[in-house]
Amino acid sequence: MPDLPRYKAHRTTTPPPIDGTLTHPAWADVAWTSDFVDIRGDRPAPPLRTRAKLLYDDEYLYLGAQLEEPHVWSTMAERNTLLFEENNFELFLDPDGDRQNYYEFEINPLGTIWELTLPKPYADGGVAVDPTNLPGLRTAVHVDGTLNDPADTDAGWTVEAAFPWAELAQFNQGVAPPRPGDEWRMNLMRVEWSHDVVDSAYRKTEQQDFWVWAPQYAVDMHRPEHWGVLEF
């Protein structure tokens, strides 16, 4: 099996405003992750590009993501609901790499979020603790186009989020922020549904794709042993 992907987070002294645009100078010299691949790891490259970048300082872990998408649509506006039933973007963190007590974050083009904790993977009998809710979490989404308008072609949407170390510490035996040289296990995923246009509105169909940073070699994101490595 190929080596796990690795990403070295950039430390910043000028934290970005969380406005969803990724245009602040703090992001300018930060490397992108590799482009996302199909979750199974043996399929052709996804037709739409997805990539991300990460920053950190003493207070927050910052995430930025860019999703190419000619048709940005979303209907789910209720917090802490099953956002993977439509297009979304997700972050998974298992700081100590023990496959237990890990954090999942989801966000959609409307800016609706879902947070949950998994005591262990579903395949091992885990039951999600829902909702988790990090009180200091900050998020924003920017649509480069027109949301929910099939009449035009969009460029895509971008995500920004700031996760407070003080609240992520619960997933790392109370230790946060990380020290230089620490390594956390992380994965990122995009859920993409096919759609039709009915009465000038988007309607999802049955085709669902999962595009990820670190392939899982199965249609199961909850395999932390296959997640990538986030270096500090």
C-alpha cells in the first residue's frame, strides 16, 4: 500500500480573517495539499479539482479549501444534520493517532456546519457523539458564482475555518497546541452528488462520489489508519 500523504502546516504570525475567500496575504505562500483522489484509491482522477491548505498559530488551526464546481447548490440550512446527503466538505482529526475519540467537521455551500465526535470507527462499534460543537469555532464560505442558480456556470466555492486549540485539546489527551515536530492524523473529504435540473432548480440524483486527500481503499472514511499525516 502506498505511503500516507503528508502535509506540513505553515506557522503564521498574521492570522487570516475568516471570510471564506482565501485572499488574505497569510495564505499566499502556503502550499496546497495534493489534489484529492477517489476514496478507493484506484479510480481515475475526479473531474473537478479539490485541494486545501493549513496554517496555525498559538490560538488556532486554520483550514482553507478550494472546490472547483460549475454548479454550486445547497439546500440544507439546519446545523448538525446529515450534510453528506448533499455536496459538502469535511475535515477529520485524530491527533494522537489511536483511532479513538476523533473529531469530524462538515460544511456545505450555505455555510451550514455539522460537528461530531467518534469514540471509535463505526466498523468497530462506534456511535457518533452528536453534536460536538467547539464554541470557539469560526467558519466562512465564499461562492465564486451564484448559489442555486442553474442558469449560469460557477467557478466553485471556498471554505475557511479556524479551530481553537483549547477546544481541540480534548481529542489529544489535553495537549494543544501541538509542539514543533508533532504529527497528527488527518483526512479531508469532498462529497459530490450528481444532479438534474427540474423546474429551474437543482435536484440531486443517486450518484454520490467521495473525493479525499488520503485514499481509504474502501468507501469508508472512518479508517483512521489510512488517514494522512499533518506535521507541525
